[in-house]
Amino acid sequence: MTIGRTKLLSNYTMMQHDGLARALDKSKIERDLGIMVDDGLTFSEHIHRTANKANRIMAVIRRTFTQLDCKCYNLSFKTLVRPHLEYGVPVWFPYKVKEVYEVENVQKRATKQVRSLRHLNYMHRLIKLNIPTLKYRRHRGDMIEFRRV
């Protein structure tokens, strides 16, 4: 994979142990330490896959529990879903409005699983559940890392 805007035209080869040269395949996206890195460093594919995975986990929680109260929701969301949404965030930090919304929408839809809070808007649901927005947690983590340096 070539990272950047300029695409080199030359093909890369690798010498094998028997002395033969083997052409290396080009790719547009690679997975490294669980983060999907594309050739433009946009991470949009990673964000999309992360949101889908978190939504699938929330679907399992929804099918498993018939009714979630605030305590059970907090425990299940914080231990099963949020780690997927926050893994490697300093690397793939979403900055486009579409990507920020895609990640935040997972938590927004997940908070609706608490039946007693469905009638409230998103911010009021977060206040009742005593959890911050994912955007706030990302910025807070950045500030903590900045302060350490």
C-alpha cells in the first residue's frame, strides 16, 4: 500500500529465500492492530466497520434482555459496546461531521433501549443515565494525553 496522494507507478518486488523475485500485491486498505488504514489515511472504512460492529453487539443485548433498566444498560453498554467505539481513537479520531454522527448515533440508538427513557431526547437520556457523549470522551482523552506530554 502506498500512503499519500502521489501514487508511484513502479511495482515492488521481494526476493524470496530461493533467489526468485516475487511481485508484491497492491492494496487500498490494510488492517494493523485492529485499525483499518486506507491509502488516504481517512479511516472512513474503519469508522463504518466499528459502528456496524457496535450496532451488532447492541442487537445481541436487545435480543438477550427484554427490559433494560438504567443500571443494567450502563453495565452492558460500558463493558460490551463502548470499548469497540473507543479502541484506538487517538489514531482514527473522526473529524468529519458524517463520521462523528455515525459513531455518536450508535450510543444515541442504544440509549433508546431503556424503555423508561425512550420519551426523552438524547441529551436528557444521557443525563439520566449519567454518561457523557462519545464526542466529549474523545476530546477529554485528547486533553489528558496532551497534558501528559
